[in-house]
Amino acid sequence: MEKGIVIKTTGSWYHVRTANNEIIDCKIRGKFRTKGIKTTSPLAVGDNVEFTLDKQTNQGVISKRHNRKNYIIRKSINLSKQAHVLAANVDQALLMVTLAYPKTYPEFIDRFLVSAEAYRIPAIIVFNKIDLYTPKVLNELAELKLMYEQIGYKCIEISATKNIGISTVNEILSNKITVMAGHSGIGKSTLVNVIQPGLNLKTTEISEHHESGKHTTTFPEMHCLDNGGYIIDTPGVKGFGIIDIKDEEIGHYFPEMFALLPECQYNNCIHNHEPKCAVKTAVEQGQVSKSRYKSYLSIINNKEDEKFRTVDY
């Protein structure tokens, strides 16, 4: 029995890297599919697996997936399944954000952060394309960055095309397994190419008419970096659907709201219509941002809100 890690999924095939750095094309054993899997695929990039190798074809059959230490998940557009696992067994998540060309809205950022918090994955927000921002957008950037840093999130300003802030990103990625997510067209593949030039990942310009990106990364894939780290590049998405989190638990994954929960009248307060709610008071007094509270309400009131539903470009 051979062991390895899934570095790419392409539908029914899984690319597995062995300890000897060999890449083996594998399929999964038929019974593997029938064990109550409620995701679009029973395996994800980052999964540690065991497989049997056919030496004649140099292809493998995966028979076992080891337990995951964590994973990051989003609602699937495939209605027959519940969810799509973006990556498993990661040390951190890097959320790529652009405030123009195309614009990333706070609701998307907050939904991603909630999922990362729920599965105990440290998240870093990277604001890309800062070289293209107008003074007005730069002011918006400063406000957003301050808001998220006060909550406790690390924020970085970069331009992947102008090589601004890349050394900071390189340092953050060093010796860690990082999953990278965000909209299409925000520069994920461009950033990876700058960090690791030899990969030559495909990139495309955004649509000038729609200010939206074209899909360049079709399947999640893990890339080895010279700095000792690994980065998982994922397909761009329009929204980030929340799944498997109860309404009364959503506030636990907004750190600034969770800190106020002991001051609420009810220990199961949903911070919506309840009386003597410390979170609502904090919003009124400016201690909790209205933007974050709006994101919170959009999640508890309608997890499948059409505007923020997870849909690929």
C-alpha cells in the first residue's frame, strides 16, 4: 500500500504526490463513494490517502483517506450534494480581495472568515491591485483594513503585477500549507506565478465591461514553493455559501460579537430581535461595525441569499 497527498482533483481523477515526489494519477475504489458522503467529492486537495499502485499502468486506486485535522467548506452549486470542500489539512487561509477590477464586497469577506473561524483555520486578508486604486478607493481600503485589524485579522496590501508587498506574502507562506481563495480575476494565479515563477499558471485579464474575472483555475491544485511552503490555488467564486452552522452559533465566529455574548440578557442570544442585546447596543455605539453586523444578519436571515450564493463564474 502506497501513501501520498492529493495535490489536484479533476472530476473522477486525483493526482497524488508520494513521499518520493512522484505524481500518480489515481481513482477511488467504488465502495469509497457510498459511505454517506454529502460533499461534491469524497476527497479534497490536501487529503492524506493510501492507494494501491498498478505498476503496469502506473495508476493507483485510493482505498483510504486519513482523518482531516481541518478543512474549509462552502455551499455547493450542485443541488444533489450539500457542500464542496475547497481544501483539507491546511495551516492557514489566504483570502485575496480587490476593491476594484473586480470589487470584493464585505459580505463576501465576512462569509469566508466565518467559515475559516468555524473550522479553526487562521485567515489572512490580502488586498491586491493597490496600484490601480483611486484616492477614494484607497480611503475605503484604509477603513476596511483598520476594521479587520481591530478584530484581529492580519491584512496585507499588495500589487502582484508591480511586485509590491510580495516579500511579506512570501514570508507568510514559508513552511506552511496555505489555501488561497477569492473571486475570479483578482490575481490569485498571478500572485502564485510571482512567488514561484517556474509554475507559469494561466492568467487572463478581467472583462472591462463587467469588471469580472474569467475562470483560469478550473480545479483546486497544490503547488510546492521554494520557501518550504505549499499553496493551494482554488477556482474563483462569486459568493461563499455558509453550511453546517446553526443560527445561534454564527455569532461565535464573529470574534468581536462573541466577546460581547456574556453581556447579553440571554446566553443563546442571536443578536437580532432579543431585548438587552449587547451586540446591538455596541453597533449603535459604533463599537461593532455596521458593515460586519449587516453581514451577520445576511447570514442568519438567509444563508442562501441569491446575491451571495456560491456560484462559479
